[in-house]
Amino acid sequence: MHNYLDFEKPLSDLEGKIHELKKLGEEDESVDTHEEIARLEARARDAMADIYAKLTPWQKTQVARHAARPHFLDYARELFTEFTPLAGDRNFGEDEAIQAGFARFEGAPIALIGQEKGHDTKSRIRHNFGSAKPEGYRKAIRIMEMANRFHLPIVTLIDTAGAYPGVGAEERGQAEAIARSTEMCLKVKVPIVSVIIGEGGSGGAIAIATGDRVYMLEHAIYSVISPEGAASILWRDSAKAKEAATSMKITADDLKGLGIIDGIIKEPVGGAHRDAAAAIAQTGKTIAKALADLTTKDGPTLLKERREKYLAIGRHH
């Protein structure tokens, strides 16, 4: 049985009935439940398509955060071969929220960087729920510098609620590390393709998402602050997160319309967590197409176009 979100109640009721009928059919073979199951399955498919066709920004936020949604390491395993993560920032220590190293994509060598949230209590604690400390961003900078030196394209997969806001992280220069990582994205003379696969939260996301091409999964979110954070600042009430999510324009459709992202990657009906393999495969096709286009350009052209892209955001001529 799925881990249902609160707005999926009609779906959970239907799938619950299907589950009961299947069980009944297994226990008593004289009862023919096939026709009723087929009818209910068709209704469940229609209900799911209907629910997911008109999700509100807050509902998309819930889907983007779904515990079963595929995370960075799932993409790394399915899309890339020979992924060799490197550890440490050669300065303070290792940060496991950001995974960064080198891999092969469709046989060609690339640099791969992303946030890993973890999938159970143990791995979530290990990866600090995908919220990186300064050493994570300094490690990302180190990998980007190496990619630049060896002329390797960079692929980044973003999934974080934001950089870690702890005292130790601030003492070690969190804001500076984020700024330098963003600066490195703008400085490298190799292609960068960035995909927001879940949550793209604040500077913690932008530090590795300042790419030549930026894509979002259909139900991912990308925002300057979490809806809860915005609500607690604007209304002194984090319960107003729903209103904040709507006002902040955090969905893929909104951001495509504003010219902040370059494209939207369709998710399977019911979200990436219902068919991780299909969502990952679709993301792979988008990355391949973007790299094929970008690898034909030389360093100065990439730098010029990237600079123009980010200077143009928010400008109305």
C-alpha cells in the first residue's frame, strides 16, 4: 500500500477496496472478483489523473517532498556508470548531504554533483536530510574546478530544503561557501546541466543549480525560501504555508513562465514516486539532449551565454 498524501483520499479509498477484493479472491476462489477489480482500477486511474492534473502549489510541495520520491543516489545508480564520489573539501571535513564526483553518462565522462536526502531514518541522519554545510559546497567547488581543468561537462541534481542553518555551519562561512559555489558555476568553461528533482530550496539549491540549462521535474518546487519559512516571516505563522506557496510562484509552470527554468520534465501520472524508473529515464533523455546541444559550444561561448541568461532574469524590456 502507498504512503498517501492527504489530498489523495479518494485514491486511497479506491485502492483500499481493490486490495480487499484481491485478498478476497485469493482466499475464496469461488468468488469472481476480476470484473469488479478491473472496474475499480479504471476508476482509480481516472481519479489519479484527475487529482494530479490540477494540483495546487502546496500539493506540489507535498509531492516534491514525498518520502518515496527518487533521490540523487537513485538517479546516480540508474543513469550513470562508474560513479566515483569524492570526499572532503580539503579544508574542514566531509559533508554527506552533497554527493560529488565523476561518472560516465552514456559512456562519456562527466562530473556529477547533487544533494541526497536519504530514504530511511539512518540514511536521512547520515545525509543530514540533504541540507549541506559549508564543506559540502566547498567540495562541490573542488569537483567543478577539476571538471573545468579536465574539460568535463557537469551535471547537477538538486533536492534540498535549503543549506543547513546551524551555528557551526554559519561559523565556518555558510553564506560565503554558497556564494563561491554559485560563482564557480558561472566561471567554469564547460557545460552545466542542472535538474531540480524534488525541492530546490533557497541559496542551498542555487549554489549548484546555476547551469547553462536548468530543468525541473513536473511536480518539483524551486523557491527563494520554503513556504513555511516565508509564512513565518511574513505572517509570523508557519501554518499559512499554503498561502505562501501559492503567492511565491514555486511550481515548474510558474518558473517556466517567468523564464527562470528552461524546461519541464514530465512525471508519470501520480508523481515520480509511483514510477521512479520512468521518471529517471525521462530525466536522462532531457540531460542527454541538453548535453548534445551544449558540448558543441566552446568555453567563451558558454560563458557569454550563461552570463546573458542570468542577467536577463527578471528584466522587462
